[in-house]
Amino acid sequence: MKKHAPATANKMLCALRRVLQEAFKLDLISATDYQKAVDLRSIKASKKQRGRRLKPDEITALIRVCQADSSPLGVRDSALIALLRCGLRRAEVVALHLKDFDATNVMCIVLK
């Protein structure tokens, strides 16, 4: 747990089980030894999100800072905050591309 994230450790356990399974199929390991070796529980972990919910005045302050930035980054960051405030999930926002934005109709297409 100190060295690897739970998901990484579970992938490693899965790989180990598959190697043991192949060893069993090739008669390199007995059925009893195979059963004992693969009797490993997956690591359970809570999927608690990091961070915290921002207060409305904090979001307003962020938008003001973005609007004060005359570079393209200020515009981009303002748009990202607006999209997140519209209810898009973080993964949906990250997956967006410029082609998803329709400047003519001022709309953004979000697909699963």
C-alpha cells in the first residue's frame, strides 16, 4: 500500500494469477499449489475524490482572475470553469476537443 496504488497492485495480482494459470496448464504446478497460490484477495480501496467543493465566492474570484488575464489561457480557463459549472464531469471536460465547440451556434457538443 505504501509503494503502489490499489489499482496498480490489483493489476499486478491479476498478472500473477494469469502466470500461475499458465503454469498450471503447462503442468509446471500442481492443482493444490495452484489453488493455494491464486487464493489472493484483491485490494479494496475507497474512491474518495481529492480536494473539496469550491464556495461560490471562490469560483467568482477565479473567474475574475481569468478575465483579467488577456492571454488565451485566461479565456481557456474561464471556459473550463463555465463548463464545470454547467454540470459536466471532470472526465467529460478533459475529453473535449476544439472540434467539439460550435462557434456559430455558441454551443459545445459533449458525447459519451
